[in-house]
Amino acid sequence: MNIDGAEFLQASVRTATPLALAAYGELVTERAGVINLGLEGAVIAGAFGALVGAGVGGVGGGFAAAVIAGSATAVLMAFVVLWLRADAVIAGTAVTMLALGLTGTLYRALYGATGAALSVPTTGPTAIPALSSIPLIGRAFFEQPVITYVLYALAAALGWWLTRTHAGLALRAVGERPEAARAAGISPRRVRAWALIFGGAMGGLAGGVLVLAQVGTFAEGMSAGRGFIAIAVVVLGRWSPLGVAGAALLFGAASQLQYVFQSLGWPVPYQWFLALPYVLTLFVLAGTQRRAVAPADLGSGL
């Protein structure tokens, strides 16, 4: 069987887009010293928000509702962790379970038993003239939905913001030395709260991409662990915007490999192929963990 390299790379970028969006939100959150295990909840909340919003206000309304839904989970996470001082791991797990259960319940209540066949408006790929004609990489990177181009701009802007602005440096200071940041007049709690909200908004946007730019419908549990994988992607990317982009693309390629292997007709249970991207992520994560340098105050609390 012949494999079209351009088509494979294009599908890899498409698969990596929601993952990268969630990972960039988590990157900002972890740079501030907080691990948001509720990110999976933000993704599924964003997916459901996109479904409801698109039914009212089209694609634009869907994306707006996805961001709001994801932000709402982050507000809950910030309140419990930063103000009530609950354990971040337990709180994040609880937020995710709440979001999974609540979206499933609301989905059945609003759309009934026939909701699985529900279709919503979606955004198709938009080719960039000239760039989309570049051999191999043209279609892959420049014939994608508009939200993918937004991701490219976000990656560049985030890299600049973290290293070249006062706010970005303040956020990094909170993640490294909160006592020093506090002495400089920076409130670590406020910085971490806004970082969590941004991370939740990006997770919600990632869920919105799944519904509005990929599958065109909603299914219970359709986040399928993407929030947790996004946390691993941040580690694989060594807490840098460029590294996160590469790690997300690696996972996207691994996800597409499962379809390639299934099409070969090998006498192997398909579940092995479904597990491939997660197994590869674990191996790569184990191999790079020793060389990765996390923010010094990550996960230690205020």
C-alpha cells in the first residue's frame, strides 16, 4: 500500500491542532507553578459548549461558548486550589469527573436519545495561496481550518510574551520563585488564577475545535484523554512554545499511524493500534524526563 506523505502530514497537523491549543494553555499554567489536572474537564466542557453555542450563533458562537465553558471549569479549579487550598491533584480529578458527568447529563437532557446523530456547522480547510502549493508541507500546514492558523500565531505570540514582556516575566517569576515575586509587588495567587483561567479557555477552545473543525457533532467523553495528553506534551516540549508544537505534532503523527497500520490488514486486534499514540507518548516521556527542567515551584502551592 502506498502512503501519501503529504496527506499523512496534513492529517497529523489536523489531529495535533486541538492538542496543541490545550497544551499551550497548560504551558502558561505550569509556567506559573500550577498543574491543572482539570484540563481534561475543560476540553469536554468546551466541546459541549461549542455544540450548544453553534446551535444558537453558528460557528463563531460555538467557539465563543467553548472558551466560556472551558474558562468556567478553570474558575472552579482556581477557587478550590488557590483560595480553599485543596490538593491540586484531587481537585483537578474532581473537576474533570464533574465536567464529564455534567456534559453527558445535559447532552441527554437537551438532545435526547437521538442526539448522537446531531450535526452542527463546521469550518472547512482554507488554503493559503502560494504557500499551500509547496511540495509535501504546503497542504499539511497551509490548507487547514482557520483555527490552525490562529494556533501558529499564538505559538509565536506566546514565545514573545513569555520572554519579552513584563507580564510574561512576572508569570515566570511566580513559577520559579514566588517569594521573590511577592517581594517585588506581584501577587502569586492572582497571577496563578489568571494563568489557570487562560489554560481553561484554551482547553475549551481545543474542545471547540473537535466539534466545529473536525467531527461536526458531540459525543459523551469525546475528549478521549486529550487534556491529560496535553499535560504530557508540555513536559515533552520542555516547557517551551516551540517544543510544545513539536511534541503535539509527534502525537498527531502517532495518532495517524494507527490508521495506517489498520489499513495494512495485519492480523492484530485493532485495540493495539488505538493504544499506539499513548504508548509512544509514554516511551518518549520516559526518555526525556531526566533532561527536562520544570519550573522550580511547579506543584508546590503558594
